[in-house]
Amino acid sequence: MIGTCETVASQFQPESGSRNGALPALATGTSEFVQLRSQGEAYVDKTAEIARLLAHPAHYLFVGRPRRFGKTLMLSTIECMYQGHLPAPGHTQVDYNVLFEGTSWGERDPKDNDSHPVLRLDMGDIEAANRNELTMQLVGMVLAQARLWRARGQPTGMPHAWLDGEAECPESPGGLLSRLIAALNEGLKSAPVILMDEFDTPLMALRDAGALTDVNLGPLRGFLRRFKSESGSLHKVIMTGITRKAYNHLLSGLNNAEDLTWDPGFALVCGFSDLDLESRERGLGRHVAEGARSLGISEAELRRQLREHYNGYHFDLRGRGPAVYNPWSLVTALKLLETETGTENIREDGWPSPWVESGSARRLATSLRRSPDSLVGVLERERRLSRDAISEETELGHLLLQTGYLTVKPAGGREPPYATYPNREVEQAFLQELEREYGEAGHPVAFRRLKQAMVSMDFQGLLVPLVTWFHEFPSEKLRNETSLHLLFQALCSFLGLNYTAELHEGGGRPDFAILMPGHACVFEMKYGVDHARAGAAHQQADARDYGRGLVSSHECVTRLALYLWRENEAGSLHIAAACKELHADRDPTKEQWVSLPAEGSPLPEGTVWPG
């Protein structure tokens, strides 16, 4: 391995939980591979997936993932795979074989190890608001890497006065990088590897400061272009971030990077799979078993609940690749089950939302404040994913997809894939942000009445509190059919109802299906400016036979049609509604629409619900 520490004997052996029967600790705050392994913490073996990444023929690679998805740990692991552990002077080295003991990488023939010096460039700490700040922080980042290699006994190609801050550094960030690359090539006779983490943080910082301009981006653009000009001196460049495509037109230095974000072959390079939850040797199987014991449920049931709340991400644009767990949320939840207090909290309050609580909602909230109407547009197109959307900088749909609020799933048959929430945790987080942005609607009493009406199938009693809920929102927030669907979806989530948006059936997709033990209700909802189209909802529901596919699995299935309108922008909200109970024998004498007059929001006098 590289460096002067190579001959130092390892004095430390990681504490393996399997040796004494105890479970290795679950680490939620450790993103450095050496630290995780040396402290005996649980490690889900990703080295096989990473090895395939390193074997990719492209010279420059980019992998985009949402926050808290293990990108930093992946790069830290790659660093060790290339150069082992090179600690600072005075710190104990962890032997290469010990680092990878029990992993797929550790089973390789030692002669296959491809050793290269690594430059770790962490862009996550750069928070520049202008060109000068960005230049200074990039210079500081490269100088920090040069000081690290100087401490390892390697020449850096830079004067000590620059490294020690005794003289101002006149070089550009790219110029310093070229000096360091040349020095490592000369000193170690091996082409360096560049690992750049969170490359898009500086762009988001400039954007938040209102300074995302060509002039301010100049230093970063020039820095990234050095990767191209130094291609003959570099072994590989691997970059991570949330998105690359949105800034192609701003950062031409990235145009030559192979984007593996949506390549299903690398879906599991970050994040966990169902197999990782089941494996007891190289995954989290033993922790799942312990968590199931704590909750008093089967392992299969615990995996089902964890899958519902934390799985569901797909990193391919057809949605047919493996489903991926958010590792931060999953590990945090399993860690809670290791304590009595955490287990009791989960029993009483349900599964937590660690990803949201870690601050992942900030960018979404910022975008909503800037343009709340754009959210309606995103959900209007939610089930018709545009491949072009992920390359549009100002497209909120792109932001939601890349940051992890939406993911891609297959529709089945010949229909195109669609974007939707990956799991329950994300859905609840999204709708909480929606509630904050679109108003503080709803009262506890109305909520209780709504849920009671749904559970008891009292559809007449459903209408008044439903109108109360919608009426809380000003007309500019509830002004079309899409915003109506959006707010109803938020309501279902707040009530804790088991619902499905746009359940696929042979005849089409009803807007919502609420599923309860023995009973199901499908909703078709319309919104307009007058009552002239009051029959549109039930006519569409009949034409497409909504709810018929649920008859075989539920004792009672009700088809509910709702039409809402305002007579004018400032006027009261009105609702027209009708329901029909579906039967297995399709007897038309039994399946009749029943009008549901809503006290307080009646149909205008003389209006008849079309039959």
C-alpha cells in the first residue's frame, strides 16, 4: 500500500460482534470507513457493488443520490480500497486486511489490488456567497490535501510557505491541483484518484445567496476543467452529489462525466436492499431479528413494516431496478429498537422519520416558498414522468426526484413509468411541508368527524366536515382539480387512512381508493366554477367502472363521486355528491346512485344530480 505508514504494524483489531455473540453497534453518525471498521460498528458490505463501479471503463464517473444516502461512506470505502489506511503521524494504522475482513473485497487475490494515491475533495463544507469566497475556499481545500500528503512524507510541488500560511498563495485552485497531481505521480509512480463529495453544495450555496451566475461560477468551472486537462495523469475521478444534469450548461467541466445515477446496475452502490435486511453475516439480519423480538412480532412482519416506511427508491428511469432503502432512516429505526424507550416510542407513536428530521426538507420548503404554485404543476404531472424534467434547473419535479421526495416506479403493461413517493416516511414529510405551505387548515373536531364518517361508511356525514376542511383554504390555494386532489391526499394522510392515489384498474384510475377491513371506497373528484358539470364525476366513474376490481377482495365497495365549485372567487364552496354501492352480480337494480345533499353547502335550487 501507498505511503510511509505501510511498514507500521497494525496494533488495532476491529471488535467483531460475531466473536462474542454481541451485536455490533449500529452507527448513524459514522461516514468514515476506517472509523466504522475500527470501532467494531455494523457494516453492510457494499464492496462488491463498489468494485463494479471501480471497474467501469469510463475515466470520470458521477453518482447522484439524495441526502443521507451513504455517498460519503462510499467514497471513504473507495479511498481505503485504493490506498488502505494512511493515518496522520502519531495515529495507529489499521491493517488493510483487517479493514476488509469478512467483505467481498477482502476475498480478492492480493495481487489484484490496484494501488493509487487518493485526493479527497469534500465540497460539502463550501458555503461561498460570491466568486472571491468560492476561490478562497477551493484553494483552502486543495492546500489541506497537500498538507495531508506532506505529513505522509510525500512531496506536494508547493512551497511550504503556502502550505503553512506564511505567504499568500497566488495560484488558482486548478493550478494547485495540477501541482499536487504531478508531485504524487512523480513521488509514488502511480496515477492519483480524485474523489469529490457533494460537488453541488457550492452551487446550492450560490443559488441560496441569489448569486448563481456565470461570473461567480468561474472558479468552480475552471477547477473542474483541470480534471479534463489532467486526464493523462489521473487514474479515475469519482464525484457524488444530488444532481449533475441540472448544471451541465453552467459547468462544462462536467460534460465528460459518465452519469451512473439512473443506471440500474449501480442502484445498490449506496443504500440497502431487502437482501441486506435478511443477511445475518454481511447485512442487518441479526439486528432485524433483535428488533422483531423487542416489538414482539415476527421478523417477516418487521421487514414488511420497514419496507413500507423506508424502502421504495428506484434509481433507474423505468423503475424496474431493485428497490432501495434509505440507509439513514433504516439504521436509525433499528437502533431505536435496541432500547426499551425507543421500542416503546415506536409502539406508541409509530415509525420515526429520521430523514426528514435530519433537515432534508429544507430545499423543498425553500422551493415551495419561492413558487408554491409550481407544486401543483408537479403533482399534476406526477404519474407521467418526463425524462427531460431531470435536466431542467428550474423544474421542481427535477428537484423532488433528485432529492428523494419522488422516485420512479413502473406502471405495468404498456403504460409509461411514473413518479410517486418512494415510501410512507417521504410521503408524510412531503404532505407536512404541503400543509405548512398551503395553510393551517383543519380542526381536531372536523378531523374526528371525518375519520368516524369514513370508518362507519356514513357518507352523508362525511360531506359537511369535508367542505369545512376544503373551505379553510383560500380560493387561490384551491382553484382547480389538481389542488383539490392534492389537499384531499394531505387530508387522508393526516387522518392516517390507508389510501392509494390513482389505483390502477382495467378501466382507468380513480382519483383515490380508501381501504379498510372489509370495506373500500373509491373517489372520483371534480372541481369547477359552477354546478353545470355536477354529474361529471359520477359519469366518469361509471364509464370506467371504478372500484369493480375491489369487489372480490372487500365485502362492501362504494363508489363516491364529488363535485366542488365556487360561484365566484370569493364565494362559498359548494359540494355535490352521490354514492353507489357495487355488487358482485352487477345487478343494476341494486347499483343505483344515491344523492348526498350537504347541509350548509346545498346544490342550487332546482338542480338535479344526473342519473
